[in-house]
Amino acid sequence: MEHQVVPLSESLFNPCTGEEIAVTGELRQVVSSMFCRNRFRTNTYTSFHQLTGVGLTSGTEYRAHGASRTGTGLSLVFNGLFPREVTTVDNFTLIGDDGQKLLLHQNTHFTINAKRDVHLGRG
């Protein structure tokens, strides 16, 4: 397991107010990986709690809440392709000192487990 601190300085567009929000601070991230039999798995957890922001036109101050989790799996059993899965859960909220909230939430999961059938024929 590995822990790291990632500095961040970005801007986000707030579609509700039509202004840019300058976001700064540090992301705290934990990355782990494991290998068991024929599977390799990694997980990443990122915390947004150390981020703050300011509206560039309104001057509204924001604080961030939320986290992002990403898990990937890779099966080393070969069936034409290596079966793979990815799950991402993002839950990020900026809360302004005026009570306004900007919520960015997304869940994504997909699995690639292609079984390749090859049929050869003569005609």
C-alpha cells in the first residue's frame, strides 16, 4: 500500500452560476495492489477534503468534500484477451460560504471478458 499527497491547482466551471472556480490544495491518495493466483487487482482512494476554492467573479469561497474510488482487476487467464474490469465512483462536492453546492457525482463500471470463438470452415 502506498500513500501520497498530490498538489492541485485547477479551475472548474460552475454551470449554475456561469463562473470559474479556482480550486487549490492537496489530494490525499492511497494506492494498493494485490496478486492472488491468476488475478491482479489495484485500488485507488483519493480524498478531496484538503481542497478549497474561490469564485473568480463572485468571490464566493468554497470547501471541498468527497472522495474518488477506482478499482481495476485483471485476470491472467488467457481466452483471446485478458479479461479486465474497472469500477470508478466519484463523489465530489464544493460547498460555498453562501450555501450553494456544486455536486459532481459519477459511477462507472465496465467489464471486458471477451471470449474469442474462432470458426474455420471451407466452402
